[in-house]
Amino acid sequence: MRYVPIKNLKENTILKNTIYGPNGNILLKEGVVLDLYYISKLKKLGINGVYIEDELSKGIEIKNIISEELRHEAVKSVQETFIYAQKSHALNKEFKKIMI
């Protein structure tokens, strides 16, 4: 397995790690064969690179300290916390306007 920048990806490359969206939803699962459509969509989403499996990296495994699932759950939790804080702040401002 090796990390390849999106601009260097070639058609028919096998994706090694699942790719998650900003909300923790799965965009592409591990094992998907990347075609030009998928590669262009990944570029549009602002994904900088992906892990692939090829002959050059055969047998090389990169161990993550934190699983991708846990990482995306954490990101989702932080996003929800910020949304809650923004709503609370807006409600506080509205309440203060009513009290004046």
C-alpha cells in the first residue's frame, strides 16, 4: 500500500483504504477500481490523495494508530458540537434582543 496524490492517480488503480466524506459517510470502499470518473470526483471534493495497492507497494502495510471509522466519528462529533454551539450562540443573541 502506498499514498498517491490525486493528480498522479491512473485509471484502473485499486483503492486500498475506504474514503469517507466530511460527514463520515462512505464515498468509496476499499477495493474499488478507480476510473477517470471517480478520480475526477475525488479532485472536485478536494481530496489530496489516496492509498492504493499496486505492484510497487505489494506487501507493504501501513498501520494506522486510529482507525478511519473512529477518525471520522470524531470529526462528525466535533462538527455536531460546533453546530450546536453556533445555534446556542444565535439563540443567546436573540434572547438578549428580546430582553432589551
